[in-house]
Amino acid sequence: MQKIWSSFVSLMYEISKTLDLTSPIRYVILVADILIVTFIGYYIFKIVKQTRAGQIFKGILLVLLLFVIAKLFNMVILNFILTNFLTYGVILLIVVFQPELRNVFEKIGRSKLVDVFDMDDNIMVKHSISEIVKAVEIMSLKKIGALIVLERSTRIEEVLKEGVALSAKVSNELIQNIFMPRTPLHDGAIVIDKSQILAAKCILPLASEVSVPKNLGTRHRAAVGITEISDALVVVVSEETGIISLVENGKLKRNLTGDELKALLLEKMDRTKNSVAIKNLIKNNDK
């Protein structure tokens, strides 16, 4: 135990010596240093976690943890192996993951500083909205009924339990295929969270007949019903008329074009977007 404590003290001394904490200003610089490194590390992690390099990133963290343990407990063999790995392994990783690294730097070059912390979510949501709108426009022309629920902060677990779990990537082809008449999953709603279709054939609670105009059927009542008990958005395509509607907080916006639907979804799925163009588009639609 004494030897372990001695190794720990020695390691702390080496770290202190390296950090050069000889004056109060050095402590301020150290805090800034830690914040910058943490920011860069988080930024890189956000970029690589969805790629093949994401798994390697986790492996590197494990190797670094083992390296600290080897130093702390003076494990000679493990320390020797990890030291050599860290010396030459970095070069090997650069060679093997050269395409991924190139993509990472390209993303950094294209990204804005304000998008760092919600970059992945924004990209996924925008992609999903584009795919949903494509599918809805085609289903509207073909008069294929559809009921698409987009989760926001309120989870609708009870609805998901009654449906058929999918966990599939959002794509306009898959959405069209699900709602194709006489297919096993066409009846009911699909529930989407960011980039995933969580479930299909979901049964939604119905709103009262008073809440929905009499000329609208069960599909619209279901859309209004789920938005009365959650903050979800629901896109509806009428099977009879092909009319596209968006439902939020129990209120229907009908006769939307694909562009109008996309603008509304972008605004409502990302509260930071309040551009004048979107506001004007919504205002014109309400007239």
C-alpha cells in the first residue's frame, strides 16, 4: 500500500512539475487550458461517434486509462506495451482511418461554432424532415393516407408499446412503403424520433368529435388526440382528398404544400429558428 501511495505522489509531482504551477496566473492559464481541451475533445467526439472511428475513439480512451493504471501501480510489462503502442499506434491509426479523419476535418471546416453542441441533432432532424416531406408530397398526389408522429420532449411510451417496433432510419421510401394500402403496417401511425422510425401501426388516442370538424375522419381525430396529451407534431395525409395537414396542441393547419410543411417542421422542431421568411410563410398560410 505504501508503494502505491508513493507511486501516486510521484505521479502527482510529475504532473504538477509539467503544469508549471508557480504563480497565480499559471492557475488561470491551467483552467483555460482544461476548458479548451475539453471543448475540443467533446467537439471531436460529437463528429466521430456516428462513424467507424467512433468505436476506435472509445478504444483509445480505454488504452489511456490502462496506461494511467500501469503508471500508478508500476506494472512494468503493461507499461512497456502501452508506451510503445502510444508511440507507434497513433501513426497506424492515422493511416488506417485516413478517410474518416479527412471527413472530420471537412466537417469542422463547414461547421459554425454555435452548432457544435447540437450539431448532430440538427443534421439528423433536418434530414428526417426532408425525407418526411418527400414521402408526404408523393402520398398526397397518390391519395395514400398517412399519420406521422414526430416526438419532441414528451415521450409517448404507451403509444409505442401498442405498435410494432422498427428502430429504422427515416427514409421517404420506407415511409411510403409502410403506408401503402393493404400492407401489414399501413393501418395506424408511425412514430419518429429525430432520425429513427421507432414504431409503426401505432394506435393513437382519439380526440372528441367536438374538437375536430365533422368532415374529417378518424385519422385526423387521432392526430388531434395525441397532440392534446403531448407536445408531439403530427403530419396527416388525407386518404380521400390528399390534403396535407399539420397538427400541434390539438390545432389543425390544413391545405399545406410540401414547402409550407417543411418550413413549419423546421421551425417547430428547432426552436432557435425564427427567421422572417418562415414567419411570413406561416402567416400567408393562415390567411
